[in-house]
Amino acid sequence: MTKARNEYIYQLIGRINSKNRRVGKQEYQGTYYYQLNITCENKPKVEKIMAFPLALENEAIWEKIENTDYLDKKYTFFCKNYRGSYRLINWEEFTNHVQAT
């Protein structure tokens, strides 16, 4: 049996270009979240991901988003897909390890 789309964790590699503050609906009614406009290298059609404070595994990520501490950095975004939109659950700063030969 395969995982449901909202249980699968997608790994998107890219940069955050800007953010827009929004007010949540449905299960996040009344709370605000950020729409992160991204440039995604491994899935070019993905142009935005949503960051909800209660959905993040690490509170420090929310602080970085609010303080715009993500500029000029490349990330691996770990997201779940809910009704066609990607919701951020975690991220790691992307490092390109090159082995010496």
C-alpha cells in the first residue's frame, strides 16, 4: 500500500525569494502563516510553499522566517502536500559536499 499524498515528505531544493503574510482558513482559522515564494531547482513548477507555525518541527525556523534570516541561502525544504499546495515542515541549509580525490 502506498502512502497518501499528505503523508509523503517531499524534498525541494531551492531559495526563498520573498514572503507574504496570510491569514489561515480551515484548521488554521485566524492564525497567520507565510507564503514563501521560492525558486525550486529540482521541481521548477513549484513556486511557493506555505509555512504554518504549528506545522513546523523546529520553532527556530519560524523565527528565521519572521526575521528574514533566510536570504542568500539555499535550502532543502521538507514539505507535505495538502490539496496541491506544499506545506513546510522542516528545512536544512543546503551544503554541496565535494569529496577530494
